[in-house]
Amino acid sequence: MLKKTDVVLFDFDGTLSALDSNVEFARYCFRRSIRPWFYLPLMGICGICCWLRPSGIWWRENIRRFITPDMVRRFAPGFIKQHKRERFGWARERVQSERDAGRKVLLISASTDYLIPGLVRDMKFDAVICSKMDQKLPWRYKFLCWGHNKVVAMDEWAKENKIIPNVVRAYSDSTSDLPMMELAQEQVWIDKKTGLRK
């Protein structure tokens, strides 16, 4: 029998953390490898495609096409250690307070599975849901956890855990999260520049 359970949802980039982890990881790689520099023309084309079709997956994959499994292995641990400093000061306390109130707390992020779990491991989320990448081609998506797909991912998690989620609150900085935010009784919009509630 399914059990109705209070749930709180958090986005990550711009919501709990000041800077976009995907963009910052690319910059981190540029400073440590010559390989990304050869992909600048392709990145330029992807930038145009992003402007024309923000929801597209082609440009999302190809803008990070320079990333190899070896780069993930060598660079991700150092990047995660550095990027944790960009987390907003209130984030960990807020997640803990939601858990202390007896709610299930989920992080649902469009960022990648080789970054997000390490970035939030110390925050004790009940579930960390993010984009799933191909391990052999870490620029290619197996599942893009963005837009409506965040709702799909939450529903799959709820089904696996045999619950009916009652979304009490959701936190985000971006209108791309509207499908997720509209599930919540309370929508908390965060200013990604300041970390303050809008």
C-alpha cells in the first residue's frame, strides 16, 4: 500500500550553490588541459543553438564533448572540493531543518552524476537525483534531468519507495523548474546572485 509522505524538493545550481557546476567544471578543465581549447568552435555553435532552442539536448551534449572519462577521473575530485565553497551559507542548515521536521528531502538537479553526488554528500539528502551520463562518453546523456524530466524522475523515485509524494515546498532559481515548482504548496524562488529569497 502506498503511503502519502511530505516531501521537499531542492534544485542545486543557483539555488543551493552560487555558480553553475557544469560551467565551472568546464572552466576547471580549461585551466588544466589543452584538449578543451580545440573544441571552442563547436562550443560557439552550441552557444547559438542554446539561444535558439534552450530545451535542446544536442547543444547540451556537444558543448561538453571535450570531456573524457580520464578527465572526470582526474579532475572531478579536485573540482568538487573547490566548488563546495560556492554553496550558500544557509543551504545545509535549511536541508537539515526540513529533515528534522520529518519530511523527505530530495535534491533534483540537471547537473551531472559525476559532480552532484560528491557536491552534496555531506548534506544528507534522502535522495539525490541528477542527469545520468554515459560513463564511456561522459558528455552524452542517458537521462537529462531538466524541466519536466525532474517531475518524471521524482515520480520514479516515489514509485520505487512506495510513496505518494505530498510536495510541501520546492526551492529553485530558474523558470525551467516550473514543472517541479508547480507541484509544491509553497514555491521558494532563490536569487542565484545573492542566495536570498526573491
